[in-house]
Amino acid sequence: MIHANEVTKRYGDAVVVDCLSVTIPKGGITSIIGPNGAGKSTLLSMLARLLKMDGGSVTVGGLDVTATASDVIARRLAILRQDNHLSARLTVRDLVTFGRFPYSRGRPTLEDKAHVERALAYLDLGALADRYLDELSGGQRQRAFVAMVLCQDTDYVLLDEPLNNLDMKHAQSMMKTLRRATRDFGKTVVLVLHDINFASWYSDFVVAMKGGRLAAAGTVDEVIREDMLREIYGMDIHVHEVAGRRIALYYE
Amino acid sequence: MRALLLAVLVMLVLACVSLLVGVTHMPVWAMLSGYDDGHAARILAISRIPRTLALVLAGASMAIAGLIMQMMIRNRFAEPTTSGTVEAASLGLLVVTIMAPELPVMGKMLAAAAFALAGTLLFVQLLRLVPLRDPLMVPLLGIMLGGVIHAVATFIAYRFDLLQSLLAWTMGDFSGVLRGRYELLWVGGLLAAVAWIAADRFTVAGLGRDFTTNLGLNYKRVLALGLVIVSMVTSAVIVTVGMIPFLGLIVPNVVSLTVGDNMRRAVPWVAVLGAIFVLSCDILGRIIRAPYEIPLGTVVGVVGSAMFLWLVLRKRSHAA
């Protein structure tokens, strides 16, 4: 369980996240949705102690993220932000191996190596393992980064817009992989998503933000509703039931 | 692994050549066959071995300093001469020469290192204030900062009649290396070993602040360790033999192209190739117009600038 209590972030006079409290349940996929500038990425960064809070507190599985030693948190929670530009030239295997850093401090054991191979296989990167990241396509690189955070073997995995740069096929396979990870290993996956239909289709829990505040939090049926979406996005969005799931149409 | 052993072998051969090349006649055969009156052995012990060791130590440690800098700044063109570090170190050396001339050389080195660290931190702060889109702007900013610091140093040196010393620090020259006058470079060698031990931390830091925090490391602490190593190595080299330009830029970039940037793998390569590069340039400078010598800084400057241009142009076409 991730619990944010009155979390606040300011940049000068602008309040980006405003005294927000939310509880993300353990297990399954939770999506954070909302319009641009709602503070989704900022919230995610604060949940993962990457960004200093101006107020409030966050606990992950009972551990206060700012008060607990960073390497302890690193074995409990992994985060991947968007636009991971690397100037260093690393192979896919190098990168994924760094996911084991919190355990072996750069001296990977046999057990660590097994974890690395499993993560590579999990994201279907076996054939690319010894290629350099700068030789890969955007989608392949994204998969390599996700393999690294999965290799970190944490109960909680936070991903900021993991579907960026991915075409439909890879976006679908990424979401399936994440869902599989929640079922196979009991992980809790928290995503910032822009496409509300991906959120609707794959999420167990949805957190909606607007203007730095919590707009709604609940199951898909509770949040993906016409009245809710109109309030969150400020536009008319029609919700249809397709194959028993809720699909939002907002193209015209 | 085999390739690395081969490189070490090349380095050892070059080191032997470096022992044999010199103005003073040194009858090796006489020494080996026992006919020598101790003359050859003395030259070897007082001049040739120290010079060769100095070349290897300075070459290896400066190349590693460049590699660390590139990881910490996260820019391929960062190195002590393109970040104000060298200029700040020589300013520090100048100040300590004027204020405390009787300080032992170790103390002077530490003072220079403190200045170097301050200069580099200023550079890091500047990078944070000025968002740069083009990676080539980073070294340009560093060179500008270095220019400003160097101008201040030149003014002070002019007033105190120390221009000669300033020139010696900024121009690498190994002709003055004798036993008892190079040992400070072992500090550089030691720090290079520390860099190898901490290699994984530096690679992680090279992935960025968020990556580092995610993996449970304190980013600021790794950055500080890296910049302290760079500052100490730079000032040790400047105090003893003077600056070797381009070295920290070329060697890590060539290594990056072949074995990548995982520092655990790259550090030994960078150290060995750095030593090879400096040994070759020094031997070249000694034989081109023997019995006179061309200072190492000049040889490296000519060879290095050509290679730097090649790297820049290559990067450009690579990025496009």
C-alpha cells in the first residue's frame, strides 16, 4: 500500500501538487490519469523520493520514503521516469544488471545474474542483450529500461508514461507484461498514463488528478464515467461498454 | 580480456623504448654484462625510470580523470581542460606560490586541488543555470570559464613575475622529471585505483540523478567523490609535469566506441591507452629533433586537436 498524506509541491508561487492525500492499494495496476499539468509526474516523483516534498508525507509498505535509508527503499520500490536520455554507452545487459545494484553494489552474484537473465527474457530482450542502447529503437530502449526496474525486484514499480514512444503493438505488449508481473509476482504497478482507454482496460484502480488536486480515486467503474471525465478533462467524453469494458470516445 | 593483455604488452614495450631513448649515452650492454662503472645504472635510476613512470602515471590518471568527468557531467566532451578545472588549479597553485612559497609540494598540490574543485563546482552550477540544448555547448561554456580564470591568473602572474611558472603548469613537459621530483604522481595512480573500485557508482551516476536515487545511491556523494578525484589528479599532474591537453577527452571517447562506458570494463582500458598515448607522444617528441626535445604538451596538442576534430565531426554526422 502506498499512502500519500497531504503531499504538496510548490515551484515559487505555483502550487503543482496541492495538499493531496491518496491511498494506492497493494497489488494490481493503478493508473494515474489527468490533463497536462495536473501534477501526475510530480506526484509520482514524490512517491518515489526523487523530488523533495514541500509538505506532507509518503509511506510505501509502511516505510516513510524520506525517513528510510535510500538503499532500503531501493529494494522496496523502483521508479522509471520518462525521457531517459543516456549519454553513457551501455549494453542492454549492463543496464539491466544495474537493477541489481541495491543488492550487490556492483558485484553481481550468480543469483543476481539469474535475475538479469529472467528480466531480459520477461521483456523479450534476449536477442538484444549485448547490443548498445544507442543502437536500439525508442521502443526497444523503453523495454530495456522497464527490464531494469523489474530486475530491481521490488514490490512496488512506478512508471511515468511507459507507453511513450511505443506503437500499438508494443504498447499492448508492455501493458500485458506489466499485468503479468502483477499476477506472477504480486507486484504493485503504478503508472502515469495519457491514454484513458489503456487505463480503463488494464487498471485495477484509477487515480484522477486535476490542477494538482485529487479529482477521483477508485475502481475503473467508479472513475471512468461520463460525469467524472467531463469534470476532470473539461470536455465531453462518451463512455461505451465494449466487450464488458469501458471505452471512452473523445475524438469529436 | 586478451585484447587488454595485448594493450598492456604494447604499453610495456613502449615503456622499455622510453627507458632507452635519451640524450645521454647509456650503454645498456655494458650495464647488463657487468662492465659498467655505475654510470648507466645511475642514469637509469635517476632519470629514465622516473621519467617513464611519470609518463605512465600521468597518462593513465589524466585519462581516467577525463572519463570520470564525462560521466559526472554526462557529456562526451567534458574533461579537465574543458571545464575550468585546469585553469582553476593553476590559479590555485599561483596563489599558494605567492602566499606560502615555503609550503611543501604536497601542500601546494592540495591547495591547487581545492581551487580546482571550486572551479569545477562553479562549472557544474553554471550548467545548471544555463539550459543547453546542444551537447557541444557544454565544453564551450567550460572553455569560456577556463579562459576567464586563466586571464585572472595571467594578470596576477604578470604582477608577481611568475608568468614562467604559469606557462610551465599549463604546458606538459617531462624533460625535467628526475628521481625525487615526480613521486606526487603516485597520488594520481592511487586515485585511479580508487576510481576503479568505485567504478559502478560512477557509471550509475552517469545515468543521471533520478536513476542514481532510484538505485538507492546518494547522487551528491558520488558526484563529490568523482569531482574530488578529478581535482586531485589534475593538480598532481600540473604541479609535477604540467597539463597534458586533450588526453582526458580522446582516450575515453575511443574506449567508449570500442568497449562502451560501463566503467568497470572501461577503466583498465582507459588507463592503459592513456599511458600508451602519452608514452608514444613523449618518445616522438624526444626523437623528432634529437638531441633537442619538443615538450609533450605540444606534441599531444597537435595530435590531440586533430583527433578532437575527428571526434566532433564524427559525433555530428552520427547524431544527424
